[in-house]
Amino acid sequence: MTGGVVSGLGKGITAASLGTLLKARGYKVTLQKFDPYFNVDSSHLSPYQHGEVFVTADGAETDLVIGHYERFINECLTEKSDITSGRVYSTVIENEREGKYDGSTVQVVPHITDEIRNQLLKFDDDTIVIVDVGGTVGDIECTPFLEAFKQLRVLAGADNVAYVHVSYVPFIEMSGEQKTKPTQHSVKELQNVGIQPDVIVCRSDYPLETGSKKKMAAFCNVHTDCIIENLTSDHILEIPMMLEREGFASAVLRKLKLDEREADLDGWKSVLKLAYAAEKTHTAKIAVVGKYVEMHDAYVSLYESVKYAAIDTRVRYELIGVCSDKIDKHALEKISKCDGIILPAGFGERGFDGKVLVAEYARKHDIPCLMIGLGAQAGLIEFARNVAGLKKAYSHEFDSNSECPVVKRGLVSFKKGACVTFVKSGTKLAEIYGSDKIRMRHRHRYEMNEDYAEALEKAGLTVSGGSEEGHIDAFELRDKKFHVGVAFQPEFESKVGYPDKLIRAFLLASAKPVK
Ligand code: GLN
């Protein structure tokens, strides 16, 4: 799947939707993203650049689109689903240093292009791999990827590869016309590298006119029924349904000479029905307090999780972003009008004091508060300082010589991926997850310090979860409606129709009946 004309067309969601539709037909499906940038993975990328870093169960730090894939096909993906030019080139250079190329001159073709195909997931005969090629066709950077995948048709056999091109069809308000020329040009670019698209998905704000479809079919050499309309939608979960009505999956299956089967989309439809039609019996206004709140993509998994939880619980909710490095009287007033507070994960000192202040505010006013990662560390430090009398409580992350490291360097230098948390029975956490052992995804260097557990418990806190290394993984306050901190990030576990239980419980604790 390639993208044309401009970036930001939602190609990732289109790919994820195709996954949903093929899976609904009983096909085994997986997804892979090939990105043209040179970062080897997303670990060093600022949220300002690419939004959230999504963590897979095997501990890879990936592009946020991997999160959409997981949520849409309801499966866990791995490190192998997120390939970048950085990964490909560094492998080739390593191979060269090890003398693996028999003295030959190492070049983009064939060495880089071969390595790109090497990174394709190995799969069973009956698995469909949806390969989402990042970048825009025509960019210098994505040319090696296009070259590699062009060769695939010959190597794998014509019926085993389908090319989908996601393009843009603008509408010029002034002349009142829909324009297909950008798509024609972008398909020409694709044909220049030897790829003839089989299906063209047209992103558009308005329905495609019959004339536009015909024109694109003729100029781009594609059947009219393989021109798929992909209208702008304000609900992400609508997109697979819309593409199903357009015959997207069927067009792809025809090209692959695979059986068209009936799609079982009942589960998905019932989620949508709940989202739209179900009466909302409760409402909740939720404050999200973090330093990237002005950027939607920085907390996208969290927002999606809250959405799925709200659908499931019939809660009408509103998210209010509050910037954690500006927690003044004004900000607290805004928070005071909210029914619940989320302190999300994060790195670095900026905004940390704000999170500490908000955790204190939530505790004092008994506003339901879900604290995740750095948010939980802030909540623990707040409690230590203000309730347990540990005035100097702090984190090794911000003061490596802290004399009261309530948050300390962990035994594992950087904990990433799914790990076990032992849940203490009788706690809220145990009740929510219904288990004494859970496996959740982590991404942190620092740990809530078990050496202070006794002092904190004496002051009224309950350690509700511990890690295999013995660190504090979760805590809660007994006498509050909902004041829960967790080292792991529950938002990475939610799938469409299956919201994470902790986020769901938090939302329910925050919600109040509609008057
Ligand atoms: N920065 C903190 C750490 O590394 C918290 C990370 C997180 O929020 N997951 O421990």
C-alpha cells in the first residue's frame, strides 16, 4: 500500500481497516509498516515529530500506527512490524562489515532492495501481509522501497501481490469541481518505478462523482470497481464499514485470486451501534494533564482507549487537555470542574511539578485520578511528601543523588514491553483485573521504590501491585473513590471492543448520571 499526492491521508487507518475486513472474512492477516526515515526505531523520536511511541508486547518502541493496527485487528504485533530505512541500512552495513557480500560493491540495488524484502514478515501460505509503505510516492526517500516491492510481483508471482494506492481527490470550492489530476500524476509516478496499482483508494471530503471515477479508471488503467471512495469521517471506527460498502476488501481479494467470503462484522457493528445509537446514561469530563496535550497524536493510544471504554460503558465524555508545565490557579480551576483526571506517562522534568500538584489536588478533593508511568511516580512522590512526611521525596530521574529516592533507578536498566505484575488480593486493582497476576506493557527506566512501601502504607497508601524484581508496580488510596497509580501503560492493551479494564473502571468511577 503506497500513498500519493500528500502525506496525512490516513493510509495507516486504511491499511488497518483492510486488515479488519480481511480478518472478518476469516483470513489470517498481519500488518507491517516500512518507513523511509533513518531512525532505527522510534525510541529517540520526540512526540512533537511523530506523536506517541507505541510499545509492543515484545518491547519494541514503534511508530504509533502500529497501535492502530493492533487495535483494528485485535492482535499483538512485534518489533518486526515496524521497519525503517535506518533498520534496513544498518543491517546492510553490518553485513558488509562481516564480509557477507563476497567482495561485491554494496549498492541500493540489489543490496538495500534485497534487505527490504528480507525484512518482510515470513508467514504461512494463508496469511495476508498488508505492507504499508510510508512516505509519498515521488519522494527520493521511498524509492528503494518501491523498487523492492515492484520486484516482488515477479518474485512472488503476479497473483500473490496486490498494489493499493491511497490518493487524494480535492474539491476546488471556487470552481465547484472535483479534481482527479493529482491522482493521475501520482499514479504516473508509481508507474515510472514499474508499479501498476490494482486498487486506488481516494481520500476525499466529498463523494466521488461518477465522472471522476471514470476518468481515474481510464487514465490510471484500473477497473472502475477498483476505485474506492474513502470519505473524510469524524469517527475512526466508521472507516472500515465505509470501505466495506465500497468493496475495498473484495477488490483486493479478486486481484489476489482468493475466495470472496462473507464478512462477519457483527462485533464491529455492535461497537458502532453502541457508539452512536445507545443512550448515554452517564457523562464525564476528563482532564488529561501532560506536557504534550496540544498535540493529539502524543497520547493517541490513551485517547483511543478512553473512547472504547466510553462506548462500552455508555458514557458521554469530554477530554480537557491541561498543560502540565502551567499548573497555576487558573489551571486548577479548570481541573476542579472535571469529573476525573488522567496523569499520563512521560519523560523529563518539564511538567513534572505540575503533575505532582495535580495529584495532590485530586487526592485532597477526591477527584478520581488515574496515574500512569511518570504520572504514577508524581502521585507517589506527592503522597510521600505531603502525607507520609517524607519532605525530600524525589526521583533519581531528576536528581541522581536524591537522599529520599521514592522513585529510583530500577534493577532492569530500561524496562520495555509486557511484564508480569503481581496483584495484591483485596485491592481495587485485583477487583478490576480479576486476577492476581497480570501482564502489562511497560516503558520506563525508573521504578517506584519498594524500600518506602512500609512508610507509605503506614500513612494510608496500599501497594496493590509489585513487579518480578520487587519494585512497586501499582498503588492506590483506600479511602478515595479512585486514586490509582500504575507503572505500566494500560492504554497499549486496548483493542476495538475490548477496552482496558483499568481505564474502563476509571471512567466509570468518574462518570455521573445524566440529569
Ligand atoms: N520517565 C519515567 C521513567 O523512565 C516514566 C516513564 C513512563 O511514564 N512510562 O521511569
